[in-house]
Amino acid sequence: MFRKNTLKYLYEDLDELIRQYGSNRIDRFSFLSEIERLKQANEVILEGNEDFAELVENALLEKEYETLEQMAKTAIAKALSPTPSLKVLILSGAGISAESGVRTFRDSDGLWEEFDVMEVCSVEGFNRNPQLVADFYDARRHDLESKYPNRAHEMVARLKRTYPSQIDVLTQNVDDLFERAGCPDVIHLHGTLRDLRCETCQSVFEIGYKSQIGAICPVCHSSQIRHNVVMFGEEAPMYRQLQQSLDECDLFVVIGTSGQVLNVAWYAQWFEESLLNNLDPDENLDPYFKIVYHEKASEAADKIEAYIEKFLNGSPLIKDPETATL
């Protein structure tokens, strides 16, 4: 429901403009100016919304206004129609895998103490020293091989298998612990350690836990190979999927993230139902979520699972967030 109300008003504004222009209450110049204003004011909403883009394009070309008006009304009705089934977005960060021994950057004994993050995780650092970056990800891949999913990964995997069309699982993590827990259709927002990417043809292929030394692209046979992890300074293509999930889902669940990469506090404000699980209290995050659990993800797993299942089954939820803050 992230954009549903905003989208409704967007269509209504355009619908009104079409009516005014069709009845000669505004001239062509004013009409086109207002259309442009709508496009600029709603750039974020417009992106990825082909219906509205087509509507604007047709209006600019002065095509059949009665048809456009009907399209706008249909779009408004669709935006206001009840969701056939409730949906949940589960978004996870480094905290869920830290319990499995996967090292993070921000922990007290984290990778920041050994590496300058901008040297190994940024476009600039990669351009300066690609070998250092390759060695860094080789080490992360080798380390991941000995790690195993914990109860939180298993809980999410179980929910996704039980409610495949009602649960979106998105993670900022580049490990494969969700997959090893049996979770299908995991969306990795920042890429994956077990894959490499060809810089010649852009193919992505699996390497497992091996080093990328000597790797050759199986598609074009190029040796110009890099890690398949999004770096600072690069576009993250899967953020489009995040936007779509935020728009479609009714319950926002966040597990193990500081909110420093993705502004989860801002996202949470668009949901009537939201749940946060982090180990430590955070005054920049906690106030924006209805339910907050301060404990390890594996310890909170049963409560999170029960809350999500109650929500999807239409059972009464905890109404007083204070009783759920631990």
C-alpha cells in the first residue's frame, strides 16, 4: 500500500485535467503545463507505473479524451479495490546472518576493523585496485561455505513455502543462507556471493564458494569477470522489486538491519502494520514501527512467525505496541 493512495490522487488530478481541457475550460498551453507539472511532482510514482506513463503520453498526443477519462476512472477503481489477499514483505539485513557467524561491517569485531569499506565495496576502490576487491570477495565466499542457516532463516523459509504468493522475501544480504534453509524466490537486493558477473556480456553465473581466480564466462568465454555484488556508486536494479513489494504488501517486517543503507523507518510510516526485530534499541528506527522486538532474530523467530500467520489469517493482532516492545 506504499503508493496506492498517492497513485489514486495522481489519477484523479489527471482525470480532472482531461475533463477541463475536453470542455475547453483550460487552453492547450495550460493543459500541457499542468501535465508536465504532474510528471515532475510525481517522478517517483511515475517510475515503473506503465499505466500512468501511457495515460500521460496519450494526453500529450491529444488522443481520444473520453477514452482517457475512462482509463483514469478504471485506474482509480483499481487503486481503491480491496486487496484479494493480504501480503507481507519480509526485509532482512546483516543481523539475521550474524548469528550464523557471517561477519558484518558494523559489529564491534566487524570487517570495518580490517578493511576500509570504500576500498573494497565501492566503484572507486574497485577501479583503483580490482585485485584487492577480488581477494576480499574470495575470502567472503570461502568463509560462507562453513556457515549454516539459523532458526530465523528457517522461520522465513517456512512462511514463504506455506504462503508462497502472500510473502515477499527481500534481503540486503549477499549470502545464501535463506536458500540453504529452503526458502524459494529470495530477492537479493545487493547481489549474491555465490555468483560472478561477466563484464563483457553481463551474464551472471554461479561459482559456489570457489575463488574467482581463472574464472571464464560460460557464455562469451571472456576472462573479464567480477563479483556479483552491488558496490557503492552503482545502481541496484533490484530496488525496483523493493518498490513493487512496498506498494503491494500490507504488513512490513524488518529483521536485523540498522537502516543505514535502506531507510526502513521511512518505509514503515506507509504501513498500518509493521514489525521490527533488532538486537539493540534504536531511537531512529523503533518509534516508526508498531511492533518492536529487541532480541536475537533466532529468539524472536517464533513470535514473528506467529504474528505474521495471525495477520495473514485475519486473527486479532496486538494493539498496544508497548506490550510488544522487548
